[in-house]
Amino acid sequence: TLIMGHDESRWERKVLGAWPSTATAKNTGWYIKDELSLPASGTQLSAGLRSEKAQKAESGSTSTLDKRVNAWELGIAQTLTPEWAVFARAAKAMRMANVDEFSFVAPGYTIQPQTSQDLEAGLRWNTADSKLELRAYRSRAKNEIGYDPLFPNPFSWTGFGANVNFDPTTRSGLELDARQQISSSLSLQANAAVRKAKFSSGTYAGKTVPLVAKQTLSLGVVWQAAAEHSVNARANWVGSQQVDFNNTCRVPSYNTIDMGYRFERGSWQLGAQVQNLGNKKYYSTAFKCVFGQTNGI
């Protein structure tokens, strides 16, 4: 299977009020991906390439962004038995700064595209009623885009805080996905992850990247109540997270419950979802530590 394509997007953001500004952006990308299946050996190969150019400007900033970045991916999956398979992937990934990131920078600072070298390997087990997938990954990023509350910035009312490119970071972890069909009308799902995100060099070498939970767990159930009606529920747990680059403050772990309903008839689907059913209060973000207390919530 060979896929080739082109995509283009243009957008504009206007900020009104006492300090008006206009930000514009144009992204154009070309990509190609080839997937090759070898039935005799049970091997699947894939390769992809993407080239993207971003042109961004913001009237309130002295800097612009005009960059082209390339990304690629190589993958292989090998069937061992009808139930077992292994897979591996190597890739160079990229991410461009969005308008909020690009426009809130220190004078003369230009956010560079974020790139990473990614490796992933895993194992799959599939039967008629069960599915299990275990993945291990490592991602080494350059110019990771994020907010630094201590970066000097005269555009900030405190004189500090701006979006920047971080020093090199490394993220690695394990992820487990599982599904079990208990009966014709009831199935269970689970996702568990442990991860590590560290600054690999620079001022904060060895420190944990803020706002990355080391552990997450999700348990769900889907009940097919009738031929066209199903109900699902999911319990989520997110571990505590570091707040600042020096790792002196944390936000606590939290748990939420989601529920949903789905109606299906032919090719039509109608769904409703309630997230955080118990109205649990938790920290969605925090970015600094003041006298030992979490701040910037």
C-alpha cells in the first residue's frame, strides 16, 4: 500500500483589547508512506517520510518563524504464531510551536521546531476474546517546547516567564493495553503506563520534566445493554507530578470517573459522554514553586 499526499492549513488569530495583536500562520506538508506485507513469512514493513514548512508571524513580536523540518519513520512487525507478534519502530518526529507558544516569547527569541529520535518495541497477543499489547519506548528530544517561569521577559508583568526551547530531554517508559471479552455483552479494558522524563543535559540535567506523571492507570467496562445500545464506564488514576524545574514542589495524584452511552443503527452512531462524573477537583497545570508551595495554578 502506497500513500502520497499534501496538506495545507492557514489560520489567523486576533487579540483585542488594550494590547491588540494579529498572528498568522501557514503550514504546508508533503508526505509518503509505504506498507509492504509478506504473507509467506508473516512480516509487515513500513516506511514513511514527511516534509513540513511553517511560516508564522505575530504583530506584537519582533521575531518570525520560517522553517522547514523533515520527519521519517521505519517499522516492522513479525507474526510468530497466530496469536503472538512482535513489532519495532524507529522514527524522527517533529512539532512546530502553536500560536500561544510562538507569540509569548522574550524579545528577539525565536522558538525552534521540536525534534526527537524515537525508538519503540513491543509484543502483541490476540485471540478471539482477548488482546494484550506491551510497548517499551524511548524518545530523545531536542528543542522541546515548553514554558519557563524563570526566563527573563520584559513582556511579562513580573519580568519573568516565557515560552522557550528546553535543553535536551529524554522520555522513556512502558505501556500496557489489555482487553478481555467476558461475555457477548460485557468487556473489560485496562491501560497502565510508567514513564520517566528527564533533562539529559543543561542547567537541570537529571531533573524530572515538570507536569509528567510517572504512573497512570485506566480501567474500563463496556456493557452491551441491547442490540443497539451500549454503556461504558472508566476509572482513571494519574500519579503526582513535579511542578518546577528544580523539583521542589509537586501536584498530588488524582482519580476521575467517566461514563458514556452509545446508540448504533446501521452506519449511524449517536453518543454522549460525561467526563469527571464526580466533579473531582484536581490540578490541571501549575508552573512554579514559591516558598515551598505550589503556585501558578
